[in-house]
Amino acid sequence: VVNKNGAVIASAVTNLDLHDISRAAVTYGAKSLYVVTPLADQKTLVERLITHWTQGAGAIYNPARRKALQLVRVREDLEAVVEDIRRRSDRPLRPKTVVTSAKKRARAIGYHAFRRMLAEGQPYILMLGTAWGLAEELIEVADYTLAPISGPSDYNHLSVRSAASIILDRVMGNRDIA
Ligand code: SAM
């Protein structure tokens, strides 16, 4: 991800993001929520949190939270995520990457298109950023870029938690709503 000045950095993991995004992920049927960080202390912190809520006293205290946090896996880089997905998949397919950004970009795919792609059964990694967003070098090599979420205002800088929920609902949510 990048910082305010555009420099590539590794950000700290936000506890609230783990809880909120894992609940959205389990609700919409995502297979896993990967936290990607090369920072050893952040990796340890996330693993401790997950263990508490999935195996510790927290698992008994709140089974719904347990179910959501069981989806969280920590990996040091994207290649490790790709390998993990390949290893766990019945079909030896390399997952395709789909990056997200608040910025409008050329050749972005829309939500209907991504929904149709998901229905075909190919594995996808939906990538969301923290800090000031995903690094440009990552966006450039991704298989697809998703169009930004927008509303009627000219403000569209959502928190990663909100963006994750909105995207999951658009591409995996039931469409039989009133
Ligand atoms: N510190 C911030 C927070 O409160 O979560 C992190 C901001 S980070 C830039 C938010 C991430 O959510 C982006 O990298 C992108 O993945 C996604 N995002 C935010 N706004 C978006 C939009 N309008 N359309 C699509 N994705 C968006």
C-alpha cells in the first residue's frame, strides 16, 4: 500500500477491519479473508487475535464471531496467498487478481461483469487497500481493476470495511430484495 506521500509502505493491521470484513466475507460466501503483511509483529498480533476468538475463551463467548474470524489467514505476500488458494482448491487454477481503488481507471470492469465471472467458478482474489490504498505497481499487474464505487456526491473515499461490504453485496449478494 502507499502512504500519504505515495511511498510504498506496509501499514498496521486494524482490529476492527478483521472483525467487520470477516463478518461480511462469511455472510456473502467468500472462502477466506487474507491479511497480507510482511511485518512479523503485525502477523503475530493478527494470529493472536484470531486464536483468541476461534480457539480461546472468545470462541465460547461469541460463536458468531468465531465463525467469521475462522476465515482469516495471514500471509507475508501476494504470491503466498496465490499458492495457498491453489493448494486448497480442487482444481489447480491460478486465482485471478481483481484490484479496487476509489480512482477511475481505464479498462475497469463493472460489477455485473465481475458477478458473472464469479458465477463461472474461477477463483478470484478481491484486493483492497489500507493506508492511502494499493500501490500502483500492484494495480498495474493485476488481472482486472474493478470500477470505483460511487454515489450521487463527488466524495467516494470509503473505509476499507465499507468498500468490502458494498462490493461483496454487489457481486455475491442475493438479488431477491424488495
Ligand atoms: N485508513 C482507511 C480506512 O479507514 O479503512 C483505509 C483507506 S483505503 C485507501 C480504502 C480501500 O477501500 C481502498 O484501498 C480500496 O481498496 C477500497 N475503496 C475505498 N473507496 C473505494 C471506492 N470508492 N471504490 C472502490 N474501492 C474503494
